[in-house]
Amino acid sequence: MTATDSLSTGAAPPDRMRRPGWFLPLLRRVHFFAGLLVGPFILVAALSGALYALTPTLEKAMYAHELTASTTRTGTPLADQISAAEAYVGGGTPVAVRPAPAPGDTTRVMFADDSLPESTTRAVFVDPATTEIRGDLPAYGTSGALPLRHWISDLHRSLHLGDVGRWYSELAASWLGIVALAGLGLWVARVAVQRRHRRRAARPARGYRRLSGWHSGLGVGVVIGALFLSATGITWSTYAGAHVADLRAVVGGATPALMTSIDGSSGGDDHAHHGGAHEAPTTADTSGFDDVLALARTADVDSRDVEIRPPAGDGMAWVVQEVHRSFPTEVDAVAIDAETMRVSDRVDFDDYPLLAKLSRWGVDLHMGTMFGLANQIVLFVLAIGIAALVVLGYAMWWKRRPTRGLATAPARGVLRHAPWWGTAAVLAAAVAIGLMLPLVGFTLAAFVVVDVLLGWRARRSATAARGEVDAR
């Protein structure tokens, strides 16, 4: 949009040309075109996000049998529970184990399964008191999402279209913040004008004015939430997310990585959002799980929600990771030398850089796990509000259309009336945003090309019409 105005040369109507200022017309054009063209992507992301916001609670209800033990009695040793799961699946070493977090919960024993998609494990749910097998389900990534939540999550992220489908969600997240900021700027300017001239509504708003009032009021109500969802959604997008990770690393805000090899090499970033694969372990004695967990407890890994991963190969360490995502966040992790049974490395959440903490909290808020049901309800209402904004925007566009054809866009060429520093600032911002958010850059370039072609066609039509009049 910004570059569109700088490159387009179509003439604006004389009454508009005489209007002072250039920045507000620029915001109006950005808001109009971005909302019109990217609105469908934002609408789909908002509706699927509203559904996803409730999945942590829906998951507990749908899989209550698997997640709930038959009794709250004291559990058997973890080794016995793992042995029962191994017997159920026909042998093999689990890639991870999540002990029952509280009385009445089941233990989750996870196995690698080549028949399952990437980053997905086979989770066997064991009653800690009786070692009864309560269920067998695929679980996705470090979040441990079960089939319902994973299906809805994949719908929200990629429309079940794989990597190509992720472009849609990145496009929606990238443009959402820009559209929201442009709309907020227009609202502030309108309120300032109304106060300056002390305007008051002489009659009840109808038609377009009523829709515009609803759109503006709702937009102001959800703008902070929309900016938050845009920023946090970008962090795990394909292209912009990689740039965010690089920027965090440059400024010292990367998430600390636990050293999982005995020689001190890193096992990678455990700060996975939706995914994260478990490496296939070497053969591990089931009794080792109890010993490792007991040692981790003495090392202040004291959350009730933990995951134990056996060594992934020779010279590798056991890992005990807290996976408690509700506030207060507990994601401490320790690596334990399998030979000496001593802690070889640790990463504590208290030692995370501020940016890493903010990223962790932002992701958990975005996923609805930080404050439980209250968090999920707020996300649901926010997502529905964003979807309503898109619908109201299209309704306004439809109301303003001529009898035939489409609604008239805000006049092009506003940057021709801007001071040099204004034009330079807009172009610099457009380039910076395009580099940081590549899909914004690509779509922006496409809008420029289309707008230039439309302006060229309009000038040709106007020239031809004048020629016909002169000929007469």
C-alpha cells in the first residue's frame, strides 16, 4: 500500500487534491486495500483460532477416559507402569515418559512409531495405581496435543495443506497488525476532528454510518489483542519467524539450550511451540526412569508436570524437563549423566533472557494455556471480534459500491503531496517491513504492480474519452 501510493500516478479528484495532509489518506488507503484483499485470510485464521482457543478444555473432556485414572490411590513405581506400556505395544523403549501429574491422572508413556507423521509419538496412557492401560493415542510435539487439538491446530496453522498452507496463516498474522494499526490511526484522527469541531450526531446513524460506527467501536476494543495475536503468531511462522529468531539471537534474547551430550554439545532448542520431535533412544532400563526422576527432584525440578527422556545415543544424557505451561511458568530442565547419575547441565526459567521469557509467555497466552479456561474464553471472544471486524468491513465496502461495479477505493497518489522526508520515511518503512515480513513484501509488490496497471488503464480511458469529446 505505501509503495502503491508512491508509484501510482493516477489523478485524484480535484476536491480531494485540495485536502490538507497526506498521512491520513495514506492510512485510509492502506486500511482499505489490506483489509479488502487480505480479509479472507484473516477471517479464516480468526474463526479457526476461535475454535483452537477452546481445545485445551475440549481435549480434557473428549479424552477423559485416557487422561483419568480409575483410582486416586498411590501409584506403583514408574518402572512398572512403563513395563506395562511396553508389554502393551509389544516391546521397545519409550522416547519419553510423563508421570501422572496428580492423583487421579494417568501416566503417559510415548513411543516412536514410523507409521505416524513427523513429530508425532504413540502415547500409551497407564493407570499409575493398577498399571491398567487406559488408552492409546497419537500425541503431537512437545505440547503433547492429542488428535482433536492437533487437527484443529493444523487447521489453524495450515488448513491441512502442509507447508504451502502455512503461507496463509503467516500472511494473515503479518497483515493483521498492519491493518489494526492503520485502523487505530484513522479512529484517533476522526475522534480528534470531532472534538475539535465539537460535532454531535444530529440523528441516529443508519446504513453505512451505522456499520462504520460498529466497525470502529469493535476495532478499538480488540486492537491490543489483535496486535498481540499478530506478534505472537509471527514468532512461529515459516519465514518471518526465522527472522524473529535470528533477531533474538543477535540481541541476546534466544532461549537457552540444554546441553544433552556428555561432551557439552547442545541438544537443540527445547523452546518448541506447536511441534518438536523426540529422538529415538538407545535401550534404557525401565528402572532408570525412577532413579532419574528422583535425582531431578533433588535438583529443584519440582513441577508436577515433567517429561523424562532417556539418552538418545551413546555419550548422551537423560533429560528431565518441566512442561507446566500455566502461570507460574515452570520449564526448568536438567541433563543427567547416565553413567555417573549426576546433573551434567541445567537450564532454569529464572535465568532466561527477558525476550525469551516474553516469547514463552506470549506463546502460552496465544495457545490458551497460561491462565486456563479464562485465557481460552478471552481468546475465543477476541477471535470472534476480529472475524466480525472483517465481515463488517466487507459490509461497509458493499454499502459504498456504485449501482454497478465495486466500491471506489481511496484516491491514489497521496505521496505526491507529502514532503520529501515523509516519502522517504514511508519507503524506508515499507522496505523494512517487507524484509522482516517477507509475505507482506511479496503481496505489497503485487499490489503495486496491480495498482500501477489500473492507474495506467484509467489514464488511457480518460485520454480516449477526451479525444472523443474533442472530435465531436
